[in-house]
Amino acid sequence: MSSRPSRRNVIVTGIAVIVLVALGVAGGLFLRTYIETLQEPTTAESDRGQVASNETDLNADEREDAVKIFGEGVQVVSRTSVEDSLDVDSEETVSRKLKQHGFGSIAITSEYSLKGEYYKAKEVDEDSSEEHPAYEALYVSGSGDLWNILDYNGQIMAYPVSYNLDSSRGVSLVISEKDSVTSYVSETNEFYEIIPAETQLVVGQVDRVDAAALDALTAEELDRL
């Protein structure tokens, strides 16, 4: 995408729709993250505007914002401004971290500055101290399955592209080292750590998001997460 997303669009890890385009011998594989527009809630009227009661302390407007972005039933664990976060990785840090997780030869890209400014995706420099709120990379497992590796606010997550395209479970799955995922909202330049409603996204928890773990996860095992 060569232009900045519209003001009603957000990058949301948990709700983004990942589209795989096979180009065959002409060019290989592209991964495109669809920037989803804000949608009206789809659950029962009595549940509208509700978020989980055991979430972080939010005022009424913040609760409404969270529901608009993530859907009904979301539990917001934390909401942090990018500028206030102490966990944002530099290009050097994310390169080293992903190598330590077994992703040694993948190209890591970023699309946003620390101020939330959008630019065309570019590959990171492993010697650079420049920081970005979000990083993405493609990983192909030993069995040929495609994964999107995400580093948002220092949290590594993995989106099983091949599995989610073929799955009949009706909702996307993302792999995390805890029961929550971190999302970056470019509109406000903030991170949300959320536990999404299972009607929006299933979070599969593993001990460590690394190449060995992803290589070992079969479709049957992913079904059980």
C-alpha cells in the first residue's frame, strides 16, 4: 500500500484479515495485511457497548472506543501510548530477537514511525537503533506453511496464514506466549493489550513463539488450541 490508510482505519493484530496471494513462478508469495474499517457490533442489543468487567480501568469514552475497534466482549488488559512505552523494539533489537527465536533468514519490515506516521513498508537494518511500534515478517515452516511473525510493543506473536485460509473454524487464530495479544492502533498511536472475544479471534497459547514451535504445530494441533 503506497498511501496512508484513511482516518477510520486501524491496524489491529487480532482482527486484521491476512490475505495470501500466490504469484507462482512469476514472483513467489505476497502477504498483505488488510486494514479493517471500524464496524458496527454484531452481538445482541443487550450486550452492545459492553467490555469484560475484569479489564484495566477505562472511562466511558475509552470503553466505547475499545468496543468499536475490537468488538463486543473484548477485555482490555492495558492501553499504552507508543511514546510512553518502555517495550518498543529497535530495528537492531527485533533483528536479534527473531534470530534468537530461530527466524534467522527472514526479512523484517516496518511501516510506522514512533509518531504514528505511515510510510511504505521497508526492510529493517539490523544495525539500526531506530525504533518502530510494529514489525512484521514472513516465515515458511519446514512443512511449507506460511506464517506472519509479528512484533508489536516487543511482544512476539505468530499468525498462521496457511492454516487460517484453510480452516473451517469460522474465526482466525493467532499464536501468543500468553492469553492476550498486543495490537497497534495507528489512529491514536497506541498499543492495546487485549483478550479478544472468541467470536473475534482465538488466541492459541504456547510456551515460546519460535521457529521450532511453529514447525511442530500441525493443522490438527492448531485446531485444538
